Amino acid sequence: MTAAHVRHARPEDLDRVAELAAEHAAYEKAAPPPPDLAARLHRLLFGPTPARLRCLVAELPDTTLAGYATCAPELSTWSATEYLHMDCLYLTEGSRGHGLGPLLMAAIRAEARALGLAEIQWQTPTWNEGAIRFYDRLGATSKEKRRYSLPVD
């Protein structure tokens, strides 16, 4: 897999990204994404308003997409700075352990640099020991928090 590379997603990738997102949700024991996820992502990534969301894909030499990462700039009140929030990073089970994770993280870091942002933040489930080991090997530090969600209506 050494010839694999990471690139920005293109419109024609979004059906596969939606499939990967569904695998990701199942892996994290979360509700599945909406059936029209590819169309929603298309609006966020390629719609008429400037895109805040970025989507990177890990492409194998045979052009198969083996994973993805998404990120968007966010604000921190406490430091009064912007940072890059990595919302998702997912690789198919057979693609893990072959160097694609570091390639995706390097691409996320490059996105942050291109935006003039000095930090990347993300979260992972506490039970995801493989991801935690991977992020620790990168030199990332963690903070214990619990994530909440509240519907508006």
C-alpha cells in the first residue's frame, strides 16, 4: 500500500464516502447516516456557498477509496483562536496498519497549515483502543470530556 495517496474528495467520490461513513457509524455503534448523505456532502463540499467542510480520501493504487477524513475550522472561546476540528477519520478494516492513517493525518495537518491554524482537535470513543494507540503514537494528547447532543426542536 506504499503507493496509496491522500487527496481531496471529488464529487464522483461521494457515494463511496457515504458508504465509508455508514461503515464508520456501524463501527462506532452509532445511528446510520441519512440515506441522502452523498447529496448532503455534495452541498457542503461543492455547493454555492464557500465550503467550510473539507473531505480527504485515502486512495489505493487500484483507485479504491479505503478511507476518509473530514475537517472544518472551529473557534475556541477560551483561547480566542481558530483550530481545525477533525470530525471523522476512518479506514476500512483491511486498510488499517498499512500507513494510510499517518497519510490522512499528514493531509489534515497540511489543511490546518494552509488555513493558518496552529492546532487540530478531535475526539474518539473511549473504547476505541486502536485509535487511541494510533493518536498517542502521533504525539497527540487527550483530555477527558463527554460529548453531548441536543436537538433544537
